[in-house]
Amino acid sequence: MRIVIFGASGRTGRALVEQALAAGHTVTAFVRTPASFPLQHEQLRVVQGDVTNSVQVAGAIAGQDAVVCALGHRRDSPKDLQAVATRNIVAGMKAAGVRRLVSMTGAGVHAPQDQPKVIDRAIRMLLVLMSGDVLRDAETSAQIIEESGLDWVIARGPRIVDGPHTGVYRVGFVGKDSGIRISCADIADFMLKELTDDTYLHQLPLVSY
């Protein structure tokens, strides 16, 4: 499968690239600074671009079979980074006739199947207080995807940490078969499986230990 990965230079993005190549996919890694992206492979193409540039995003999507998005905020990111990027990705996919989108977001974004407990509500309140702009941007991004008409899955992670690729984790919803952390490698594992698995199509599952 030919896939383009946005956010490829981040921790989860690199895990996605490595695992996708190991699985035999042809990968386009969309990054801001190719010189700082260390991965090399005969089936890897590194494309320099800015996710807020719709022309560059559309160019990277053309000719692909699927899109994977692992974008996250940095200290210098605009407040609406994810929303703008997601609009560009959705538009680029529609123009190119690409249907499958697997994206990543945080557990603070609500899903209809969530059954939050007291601790979950407390964590969300802290997120609103400490990272309200980031959470609002993530919620807007998710809404754009949900309304896109594409074949999408949004994988949510709680606290995403460094750790081994175990392939052993739970998939549920907040307060319902959910834990408090997941490794970059294991949420990447789940996201790549969702390229061809329809179990969570049009849903926002939470991946955790």
C-alpha cells in the first residue's frame, strides 16, 4: 500500500514510518525539515512541506492509497495547526480520490461511546485549564474528519510515552476498558492496522495498556 504520513518526524510519526516500511508499504514522509529526519529506505520518500500549505499537502497525497496523520503541537505551533492541517488533508484526499484516513488525537477529545469516571472528568478539567487551546484545536480537527465523508478512524491515546513495540494493548473508550498510557510504537501499531480493518470505521477508539 502507498501511504503518506503527516507528522512523520514526531515520536509516533517515526514509529509509523518504521513499522510501515517493515510491513512492506511504500511510504511518503511529510516533514518540515528533511535534514533532521534520519530514516532512509528504498521504499521511503521524504517530502519537505508545511501542513498549513494546501498545495504542498495535496501534492503529497496525490497517488497515495491512504493517509495517516500523527500531527501534534509544538511550542511554536499556531493555535489552529491541527484544524488547518486537517482541512488541507481532507481537501487533498477528496481531490485525489483517496478514501482512507487514520488520524491520531488525545483522549481529551470526546467520543459517543465514552463512559468517563470521576478521574477521567478531573483529567479533562486539567486539560482545559492547562492546554485549552490545544484541546479545542484537537476537537475541531476531529469534527472536520467526522464530517468529511471519508473512510476514517481517529485513534485516541491517553499519555503517550516512549516504550517498546509490544503489539499488546487494549482498544476501548474513555472509562470503558481504558488505561492511562500507551507507547508511541504501540499506538502506531494500531493505526497501521486500521488502514485495512473496518472494526472501528467512523469511530474514535482509545488505545491504552
